[in-house]
Amino acid sequence: MEMHFILNPISNNGRSLKNFEEITNFLKASKIKHFIHKTEYKHHATKIARELTSKNKLVHIISVGGDGTLNEILNGIVNFKNTYLSVLPFGSGNDFTLNFKEIKQDNQIENIKRLIKQKSIYIDYLVVNNKNRCMNAMGAGIIPNVIEKYMSYKHFSQKTKYKLATFSKCLFFTVHNIKYSIDKGKTWQGDKIISFSIGNGETVGGGIKLIPNAKVDDGYITVSILKKISRLSTLYNLWKIKKGKTSTIKTYESFKCKELLVRLDRKLYDIDGEIFRDTDRLSVKVVHGKLNFIV
């Protein structure tokens, strides 16, 4: 099975390209045949993945970057039957990889040695409005607002920007009126909400366990809702979420479902960290047992 690395050279402020040299040296020394594709623009990884998976042969694609690169690759897969997907955590957040204890965040040689064995499992992914695929998590409320704030910073490291943006939006958050239905629109529920997260994976924002009950292979969407709380308690509750203690927050709710309809109060949501402004109506479904993932 051909090994194809799709590398985002600007991921993590360009550190992914520099750190990937260790991987290429190991592969060459081990005489392992491989191909490297460097992305040159936004959604280039989608185009590369589409081309690789359109051929009638087995292919192993390894995402080298963060959650955004992985999402682009997922959205480019044409033939799931012949495609195997993996990820090396070279991004700034790497939230999806945190769902697997086998994936080392700071030992890429150990990761590549494991991937060479090519032992796969089936995992889920989400489909939004019948067109966009989601690998880890999506949502409305504070998370896309944090991403917007993060993108406004120009002179800090990516991790520092995440921390500053999160701190800022926890103190000056916006309350949203969001409605949702899990029975195909027959009945709707809603409330004043700070965060509305829809997950295949557990964490967002570089390790914040906002959706701790999510499982990447259980065949369900996991929804986590944080209703309105006082501004003084937001930072303390953020600490609880970071530690996975969401059950101790009185205004926190979580449930699982197969399909979900959502009505937003504004056209703003994110999918795997990418901001979307195209609609205020979301339809989310889970695709189970279709994606081959080599851990």
C-alpha cells in the first residue's frame, strides 16, 4: 500500500516543515518507499486527497499538520474502501489525535514506526448539511468566537494566541439563542447558550475537554451544551472543562444522537476550527464504520 504524506508546511508557524525532516531521514534510512505532497494554498490538501483516492488502488494517506489539514484530507476522499488515513500531530492544537492514547504528541519517530505496521480500525466522521465532513468537532457560540479572536492576533505564537483568545472570550462572551431537534424537526428545544458543541472527538482548542463523552467509533454524535452562567464563574468553569469535570457544572448538559438539526441565531459556526458564515441552519449526521484509520 502506497504511503502518501500530505504536509502543511506552514502549520504550527512553520515548525511542521522543519520537524518533518526527522521523519524523512528515518524513512530514507529504513528504505521505506513514500511520497510527500506539500500544500501550497487553502484546501490544497482536499485536492491532493481527491486525486490520490480517485485511483482504483490502495492508498495510505498520512496527514502532517493539525486538525485543519486532517479535515481537508477527509473532505477530499473519494473511495473510502481503498483509502486508509492516519495523522502525525504537527499542528498547534492536534485535538483529534488526543482521542488516541497510542499517538504520541512529542515522539514522531515512535508514531511512524507504529503506522508502518498498518493496523487499521474503523472510525466515524460527521457530515454537515450533506456536504461538509467533520473529523473532530464543530459548533456555535464561544468556540467560533474564540477562533475569530485568535485569528485577529498577529504577533504571538499560536499557543499564546489560543490562550489569549480563550481568556478574552470567557470574560466577554456572547449569549446565543440556539434551538435544536433530534427527532427530524418534530419538536425543538432551546435556551440561552454560551457554547453548543457537536463532537466526534472529545477536545477542542488544543486540549479543552468540552465534549468528554464523545467516542470516535461509537456511531453517535455527542452534543455538549453550556448554558448561560455568570461572567465571574466562566474562568473557574473553564478550568473544570479543561480537567474533564464538566459533570460538576450545573448549567452543562450532554446527550448523544444519530441526527441533529440546529437553528443558530447568527450565521457563524466552525467545523474542525474553520469558520463558516454561509447559513444559520445546520443538519448533522454521523457516518459509522466507513473510514479506515491506521492508528
